[in-house]
Amino acid sequence: MAERLRVHGVEALFTLVGGHILELLDGCADAGVRMIGMRHEGTVTMAAEGFALATGRPGVAAVTAGPGFTNALTGFADAATWNVPLIMVGGRTALDRRGRGTVQDIDQEGMLATLAKWRAVVYDAQNLQRLTDEAFHQAVSGRPGAVYLEVPHDIFQARLDPAAGHWGFPASPTRSAASPVELGRALDALKAATRPMVLAGGGAFWSGAGEAIAAFCSAAEIPVTTTSAARGLIPDGHPWCLGSLVHGGRAVFSSDCVLILGSAFNGNLVYGGHPLFREDQTLIQVDISSDQVGGSRRADIAVLGDIREVMTQMTASGLRSGSGTAWLELGRELVGTSRQEWDQQVDDYTGTLVHPGALVREVAAFAREAWGGASTLVADGGDILTWALAYTDAERPGRMLTTTTALGTLGVGLPFALAAKVARPEEPVVLITGDGAFGMSAMEMETAARHHLPVIVVVANNGGWGDVRHEQRELFGREVVSALADARYDLLAESLGCRGERVEHLADLRPALERAASAGVPALIDVRTDPDVLSALLRAMMAVGIM
């Protein structure tokens, strides 16, 4: 099995050592497969998910049986609900010991029945290599997804002859083009529009459609905005890109025809309604599969096909929008107005602690000035996440990783950051996280130190579950179990072999970032932020009920 991982180009196996997978880990050592040993199986699968999001390639995790498997479920579920190509190998009780009260014996495959895109149990060691190959194929073919391969312990312990047979799977996913009829309807709608707009989502990222989308938008002279995994797929600095949907959403609302690439009408798109969409718009939805077309909002035109292929087809059509640069300039004005409103929230602050928006704005400015687009920014948390979505740039794909998954899982920040550093060791990685979210995976700072992964972690420490606290205040007039201690996360980092520093004034943040960037070891900056600040966006999200 380790040899098959090596053949498939696995750069890192994320794992936590356990009795049911000892043979696999030993085999990986022989095969030269790098292993990243984590501190909790939940972060094992989150790190594998983060690797996929950072690279566009499958992330691979291996966990032991019983509680090791159940610990891993949240990360697996997060990847499954967000169509991330994740391969989880689960060790399992030996076949001849099942049903006898063996320690750690539970029905693991059954527990994943509603989550996994594909799942299999290896009952015969001679099938192990073929099923491993199939797991990789299933993870990336069609709509990507999370897959599960279960290997009983006696199968891992078995001796086997070199596998014989003629099994095989495509070396790369097959790509389907759009039907001429669907494509023609979409092109006609875009040509008739006076303010057309492209919205690129996660499916565009997994298709690797960045260059194709950029070429189409340039040729057709149609602005584009990006969201979720597609951030940076078309660089924010591209002449026809309006950047993040947080700001570009103003142009989406003002558009009369929106071409939606690889996004479902879920909570992240406000279910296809206000304040992102209008009822009188023409919506064109492109997806590789029909199961996420329509739903909360009916698409006026549905186009089925691989997004990269469909965009290549559209470019070849020679379509050119009649609005030209006038609509682009209006879109840029709308984006500028949005940015000014975010700045106003920060600049009007008169408190004594650090404003969370000011924290993110300073970190984003530092990253931009120090490294340009050659760095990865990760954001995890509640309110601090909204500030990060507003202030961080994305100039390359896989460089903006956040909690904006379909499951909205907190605690993914540090595993995502470590995975990004594993994927691109030469590029800086900065994590901006709330104190609550950080606490869910804080022990992975030890993993960062042990594996020499010098990430920079900036904790917005407001002593509580910020967005929940504000919601409780509005609903009930009080807070209930939403407060956290004023913990010294910098000292925790130091105790785990990392650099730690506390910041209580905004003016001290930039020098702390500079010291962290030059430290050569994992570094954590604990920033005291104001617990009474809440972004206008989060208030609006609470009002429309995306959760």
C-alpha cells in the first residue's frame, strides 16, 4: 500500500500512530513516503483536507481503529460536504476478532455511509493495491469528494505475492464538455446582458480552471469575483477581477446576468437570494454534475460540464460583452465603496484594546509588502474570519484557506496552515485565528515544532466565543458559557518549542510580525482584541440566517 501511495505522488501522509496501522506506517518509511504525525485524529483529516485545498491534489490521512476513527470523522465530514478530494485510510479490527468484544471494534464503514463519496473494505490482501488505486480515482473523478478505504489489521499483517491482474484507472480525470444547446443558451444570455458578471466558486478550483476563466473574462470583457476555494484562482490583481465576493458581491447584485461557476445556492451564496442576488437577474449555473444545480434558487440556464472545458468552449465562441470597460469601472467603484465601509468600522474605533479588523488589516498589509502573492494566509474563527475575508488578498490559487467550508468547522486553521507549509515549504504561511478556534487544535503547535514547520500564528484573543457571545446578548440579554479565560497562548507556544510573544497595542504588531517572520521556528503572536467589537457582515449574516 505504501508503494501505491508513492506511485500516486503522495507528498505527505497525515497520521497519528496507532496499533491498527503500524504496518502501513512502517511500510511508508521503507517506501520513502513522508509522514506528518499529528496530536489528534481530528486534525489529521483536517490537515489532509488543507493539503488538498492548498494544492488541488488529494490529501491522504491514515488513522487507527475505534476512537482514532471517530476522532477523524469531523475532518472527513468537512471535506465530504465541501467536495474536497480526501482519502482516509482506516485501520480496523482483524476479521477473525470482530463481534467478540475486541477493544476498538466498531462498524466504521457503516458510520461513513452517508458521508463518503466512495468506501470499500479490503477483505482480501490481494485486492489491496487495486482498491488503493481506486480510492485515488474515486476521490478526483467527476465531482471530487472524500473517500474511505478500510483495512483490517490481519490484512495489513498478511504476506502476499506481487499482485497480478489487469486493473487500471485513468491517469487523470476525464473532462466533459457542455452540450452545444446548453452552451448556446448561456452564450446568448451573456451576449444580451448589459452588466454580465462571473462568480467563480470551489468547483472552478478543483477543475483547475483559473487560466481558462481569466482568458474568457479578458476576451469577453466580463468582470469576475471569487469565493471559497476559488480565491486566488484568478488573481485579485487581474485586470478583470473584482477580488473577493465580500466586496465583489456588490457588483453581483448590480449585474443583470451572473455566470456561476462551481458554486451551489447554499448558505455561502445566501441561498441565491438577497442581499447577493436579485429576483430579476438571469442566473447561469455551470457544474460538473446536476446534483448541485438549482435548489434554493432555480438557475435560469443550467450547463453541465467540467468548468475548465466549458470556459474554453466559451472563449472559443468569440463572445464579447457590449458593456466593455464602463461596467468594469462601475464594479470597481462598488468594490471601493465596500472597502471604505470596512475601513470606516476600523477607523472609527476609539477603544483601548486592538480592534480585530485593525489586526487583520495590519497582518494582510505586512504579508503583501513582505512577500507579495507568494504566501499563504489561513483564517479560522467567527468574527475574526469575516475581517480576514474582507482584508486579505489572494493572488495565487490555494493561498487563501478559511473556515468558509460547507460545514463551517472551527479548529481547521492550524491543521490547514501546517498542511500548506508541508505543500510549499519555501513560502511563508500565516494563520489568523480566534482564541476559541485556536484552542481546538492548539497542541498542533508541538507538531509544527517537531516537524520543523515554521508557520506564523496570530491569535485574536478576545477571551470568548465572540460571535456566539454577541448573539446571546441580542437574544437573551446575557452571556452563557461563551466566555474564555484571558489565556497566555504565547506562553503555551513557548512551552511546546515555538516562539511566543504577546501584543496589547496595534503599534507593536508589525515589529512582532517581523520578528516572527525571521525566527526560523513556528511562532505565535497573542493579540489582545476588543471583545465588544462585531463586524457589520457578521451581524448581517446572523440576520439572514445562513447557519
